Amino acid sequence: MQQYHRLSSQTAVVTGASQGIGRAIAEQLAKEGMRVFGLSRTAVQSDRIQWIPCDVAQEGSVQAAFAEVFRQTQRVDILVNNAGMGIAGAAEFTPDGDMQRQFQVNVFGAVRCTQAALPAMRRQGGGKILFISSLASVFPIAFQSFYSMSKAALDSFSTALGIECKPFGIQTGTLLLGDVNTGFTQSRKKGMAGDEVYRGRIGRSIEKMERDEQKGMRPEQVAGAACRLLSKRRLPTRRAVGAANGILFFLNRILPSRTVLWVLEKLYG
């Protein structure tokens, strides 16, 4: 039986905490009695969360943010790497700057924050790092190829890091999300270049994806799942949110690759 422990009286840092999933996770951790620092570019309006301005795409900004955390408290028990952004469009026509921004935020931003937190976690003899990932890392989505790549990179980084840091009592894990109804849908950068070449498939794929997201889970459901994972004695290496998503994740392990590709083509191709 999985053992649980209380999260109260611990310190957490949550990135991308100003809205959506990050805000919901930060609020839920605070309700559990944790001292929560919310990192984001825009201010967090909350009595429970202490906001520290931070752009995870900038090394200096990350270092300054964690210096402020450590000025106030000498430890970080939990780091939730949630900050992210998305681009959509045909891989062939995606500008270099958009590709780089996708990875600067989703991948290297998480890496920077992790590197900043690890020394404190080693000194205190443990900690947990949760990466907010996506089922797109397992089921790569057409016309969201770079977003899917960024989340797959997070999954690999988390797994390798967990092996490296196990002797220090540091645990890592990824939370794989499906469709969630947040402002992420509206903020996604959509590239329609080449839609005529692809015979309208770019537009149709993005429209379906956005409709599905608007019918998706609430951020509070994700926050509840994240807190349940973080309260476990052992942080799972990878876990999908929601019963249906968990089934999809399991089926991916047993179905032939050709079948999985056929489903993906029908949904988003």
C-alpha cells in the first residue's frame, strides 16, 4: 500500500504560478499548509502565495528568483516545474525563433529552475521535483511537433535526473496532462503558414485541438492530482491525470505502433 505524508510546514516553489494550472497547484499546496513561492512574469494576486517575479527563459532572472527564496528560507522541499508555452503549425514552416522560444521556456526553463533548487535539496537530504508534462510526449501531435518534442524532452530529463539524484534522497516525476481548459489555449502561438499546401489540415487540426481543450479538465482537478502525487512517500516516475488518460497511457504500451499512429492521424492529421 502506498504511504502518504503531510505536506504542511514544507516549502514549495511553483513556476508559471500566475494563472491556470500553476496557480491552481500553488493554491492547493498552500491550502495543505505549505509555504509557497509562486514564480511568474506577471504578478500573483493571492493571500496564500508569495509572488517572486521570474522569467524562466532568462538565466539571470531564475538565479535572482531563487536567491530571494533562499534569502527568506534555506530550503526547497518541492519544486513544481509548470511554466510553459505552446506553438502550433506545420514543422516545415515554423520559424527558428518560435522553435527556440518553445524550448527555452518548456525545457531549458525547467532545467534552470531545477539546477537552482538542487544544491539546497542535496544539503537538506531530499526533495521532490515534479515536471508538468503532457500526453503529447507519448502521443506526438501533428502540427504540434515542437510542443510534443519539448514535453518528451522533459520526460527524459526527469527520468535521468531521478537516477542521478537518488543517492541524495531527491525524487523526480512527470505529470502527463490531457486536455485542460485554461488560458493556454488562447495564448498558444498559431502558425497558419503553408495551410494551403497542406490542404487545410493545419487549420482543421488546430481547431479540433482547441475544441477538445475547451471541454477538458479544470485546473483544480490537475492540482488535486499533483498534490496527491507529491504527498506520496515515493513520487511516481510518470503518471497521467484522469482515468481516461490513464487508460490511453496504458494502451500505448500494449497496442502496436501502427494502431497508435492510425488513431493519431485520424484525430489530428
